[in-house]
Amino acid sequence: MGNGKWVLRSTKLTDRKKAEALVESYHATTRGTLTMIQAQKQISEIYANMNTGEKLPSSTIGGYLDKFLEQKKAEVSSSTLDAYEATFRFFKQFLGPRAGLDIKLLTRDDVVKFRQDRMNKTSPATARQTIKKLNVAIHEAQMEGLIMSHVGDGLTRIKFDPMAVKTREFTPGEIRKIDQAIDDPEWKGMFAFGLYTGQRIKDVAKAEWANVNFKEGFIRLFISKKKVEQKKFLAPPLKANLELMKKKATTPYLFPKAFEMVAKKDRSAVLSNQFAVFLVKAGILDKAHTSHKKKAQGRSAKRTRSGVGFHSLRHGATSLLKKIGVPHAVAMEIVGHDSKQVSQHYTHIGDDAIRDALKNFPDLLGKAGRKAKK
């Protein structure tokens, strides 16, 4: 071999000339005189000769990713499928003609350079999710014997960007401006629900009247991130709001248009964009953040985060609960944040403690919110 070591292998051939030709192909492979593609072809031929004609499993990089995507259609939600599709599209564009190579030729360097490419165009968190999606496909290819190693191992460890824009909570003044800017009754209800519960937009959209217990003052919500149903107690202002909404309800869902968008079409991003329009109208968000059409930039340009959105209500609910003296563990339990403190003290957080905490939750919408509902 090229390193000076001798390796004894039987060609399993009885024809001397064929055996000598096969041995020469072994030598060419070990001498490093072949290109990567030639070496791959040579290895495949050697494998076939050593295994009575059975071919080495193979697929092009692009071909395998397309096949993987087709398989996932029956396994994941449409939004997750879209995320896979976007990841593979970006990766194939990055590879260019090399996407037509056998997937065995995919290297760790390919994935490292692709990661850097995505970090140059997106946030570190988004780049991490992209590599995570690609790694799922790479792992499957390894399990199928199409590649020999998991070339993406460890590449999701991306350092935090200290300059990244963090999601912030809304000020009391901004909350009133947003409520006044919302001219859609359903969105007014969703805004109030998110404001007083801190729940994610996708989970708010799926709320059903059948799960609201006005007597006990709670609603059962399916928490998508944890894939469990949880009981969420209602702050007095929200309970009063829901009682008014219930009188006018004509469907099983609190927010029927949003439910249609999320439960049937799995498009919670559309709701986030709709909320962003209200933020622009309220003067809190610049219109440039709601459109891809930026000056001298296309869709591949790196996006800038605004720091505000529906998720800001989650931060605000947590912060306000702490400000009014609610213990950290109780506040985390009300909103539903993962917390070591909650895990350690969960058995000590009863329904009464949560109800007592919510009694002091102020009417954040105040007169502006009540007038808007008339």
C-alpha cells in the first residue's frame, strides 16, 4: 500500500489476467494517482469483484436529498417539510455541480463551508437549525450504507453572536398602541390572549371553546413544542375578555381564521407576519422588517431581526409576573418556560398558588382595550 504496508487479499478470481488487472486497480487506488471520482469508481468496481458482482450502494448527493424529502412527506408536518426543502435547496445551490457527485464523496469540509455560508446570510441560530436538518439526512445516508461516516458531527455547535438582536418585551405604552392599531376583532382577542398568558402564537391559534372552563377559570391548551396538553389559568382581565367573546362565538374555536391557518395549513409564520403589520401600524416596527424587498438586497441577503413580535408577549408576561412579586418558579409555570427551578419545585406549585398569582395581574389594556371591544 502507499504507506509501505503489505495487505494480503484474495481476488477470488480464477482467470490470471483478470486477477492481475484487479490487483493493479488496487495499486492505483492506494498510490493516490486517481482523482476522487476515479477512486470512487475504482472502489465500486473492487467491491463488485469481491462480492460476486453486487454493486456498492450509491446515490448522488442531490438525488439522495430529493429521495429523503419525498420520504418525509408522510412523516412530518408541512412546515417541517418546508424547512427540510429549504435546507436542501440551499445546500445544493452551495455545492453547484458537485451536488451530482456520489454521496460517498460528501466531505466534512463541504458541511463546514456550507455552515459558514449560512452564517454569513442568516443568524447563528438559523444556521444551526439548517445544519441540524442537513445532519438528519446525512445520518440516514450513513444508516443506509451510502456514506461511511457522519460528516456533520459536532457542527451544530455554533457560538452565540453577542451583537444579535434579542427579543424584548413591549412597554405599557406600546401595548396600548398595538391594541389601538389592531382593527380585526379576532386579532384583538389573540393579542389579549397572548398578552395575559404568554403562550406561543401557534398554540393560541388552536384554542377551543370546549376547553375553556369559566367556572374554574382555566383553559386547556395543546402545547406544540412539548406535544402535551396543559391547563392554563386565566388572569381576571382575560377571563372577562373571553366571556364577552363567547357571547358572539359562532364556531368551536376562539380564533377560527387563525385556527384554519395553523391547524389545517400549518402556517403559523403567516400569523406572525400579520401581527408584524399591526406593529408597523402602531409605529413600533419599521416596514422594512416585514418585506424581503430591501434596497440592493435579495432573498439570500442576511436578515436583521427586529427584536419585537408576538413572542415579545411571552417575555412581557414573565417579566410582569416577577415585577408583581410572583415567585420565579410560579411565573415560569404559568407561562410554561422550561426551568430547572420549576422542575425542582413543581410538586409544590399547586393550582391555588397560580390563581393567587394571577389575581394581581393588572389590566394591561385598560380603557383603550375596553373601548376597542365596544
